[in-house]
Amino acid sequence: MIDLEKLKQQKSIKELLEFGIINIDKPSGPTSFDVSEFVMKTLGLRKTSHFGTLDPKVTGVLPIALNRACKLTGFFLGEDKEYVGIMRIHEPVPDEELEKAIKDFTGKIKQLPPVKSRVARVVREREIKSFEILEKDGQNFLFRVECQGGTYIRKLVHDLGGHLNVGAHMLELRRIRAGIFKEEKSCNLYDFEKAVGEYKKGNEELLRKIISPGEIIIELYQEIQINPDSAERILRGQPIYKKNLVKEEKVKKDEKICIFSDSRFIGVYWVVSEDRIFAKPEFVFQPI
């Protein structure tokens, strides 16, 4: 089993900047793209990308992929998200009526993306894992939502208000989790700039602390080890055969898996069969 912290310590700061992820605590105001661009320019990188858009006024967890880790973006985007926010119900509603309506918006729901969204405006199914009221102050309600990636929380609140026949809108929203990335391990832009400033003076300690290695993707997908003598052929495009595995593994067809040769990350593959050809590549981490 790969020890991520040990792996991180074995990497140089340049290796982490080449294939790493920083969990930024986005402030209110800038777009997610603005934050991603700021990280790129501040660190002097070739490129960055973020794992899931937050509206300008929304704060919270915004993972930013660095350089070659941008290739991992698609693997993280669909992961569950968690939010806390404040919604205003336009007219007084009995508590039991609100609780009943919230239950109707828990589980599989149909959602039409808002007009200003960048996706096609077609009704989509999304899953609301949990939806609860935490506090009440008049007609303002502090709530928490855990949902499938791609759910529009502002639209969820609007639709809830329509369901109650009184209307509702969102006052504030903060993302506290995006998949495996959590609020308590995020870094605000002030601390990020401070860490980069120290790095440019020759002290990499603060910057190293806030970068996760790209190999953190093993927290999403099962780790599978291959024999070291087959690694180079696989990196050149050979599919993975069962004979290349260090040991027999229990996996399901069409699952994604993370391939390693000892502590060396090979890439993300999908299982195509349980016969001779075991897996084919989704993303191969080619050596520079």
C-alpha cells in the first residue's frame, strides 16, 4: 500500500510543483478561473486547472491541479460535494412543512441547470445524499447539503421555494468538501502567497506543506501493483495483462484503477476483462 506522506517526503519541491494539487480556500469575489490563474502566475507554472467551478460569491474548497496534474481533473470532477449555506424563505412556513419539503428534495431529483450555466439546459438527474437545517433565524435558515458533483445548490434552494409555493433564494454558500478535499486542510490565498514568498527566498517548508502529490488519486481508485520489469513496456502503450500483476487482484469490469510499480505512479487504467488483457489506459504518467 502506497504511503502518500512518505511518497511526498521523497519528492523534491520541483516534482511536487510538476505533479501536485493545492487545496485552496476560495474567497468571495474572484471566479474559480481567476483563482486558478493566480496560482499559476504566482508559482510561475505552465498551467493549472480547478476541480469544479464555484460562483464568484461562493467560498470554500477549490482544489487546483498543477502542471501535469491537470490531466487528473476529469477523474475528480464528478466526486460528491458538501456545502453549508444560508437560504431565505420568502414567507413564513411551518417547520414540519419545510422538513417535509426537504425530504422531497433528498435522494434522486430532477434539476434543470440555471440560465447562466455553461452546460446544456436539459433536465438532469442528481442525487442529494443529505439535506438538513442546522439553525433558524426568522425566515433565514442555515443548511447543510451533501450531493452528487454537478448539483446546482442555488437552483436547489430556488426549486425548494417553488415546491413550498412561497419562493426562496440563497444568501450565502460555502463548499466544505469536494470529494477527498476538505475545508480543514485547505489553504487561503494569504497563506498561499506567504508560502510562495518563503519559497522564493529559499525556504520550501511552507509550500511543501500545502501541496498534495498527484498520486493522491489512490484515495479514489484501488491501487494495483505491476511487476517492475513490465513497467517500461506499459508506459510505451502496452495494455496490462494479468501476468504483469504482482498478485491476483479482485476488481470489477469497467472499474478504474491506479497502477503503480513499487512507489512509481504509472497511471489510471480501466479494467476491460478478467481474461488475458486485464486493463487499458485512461491516463499514463509518462516520464519527462
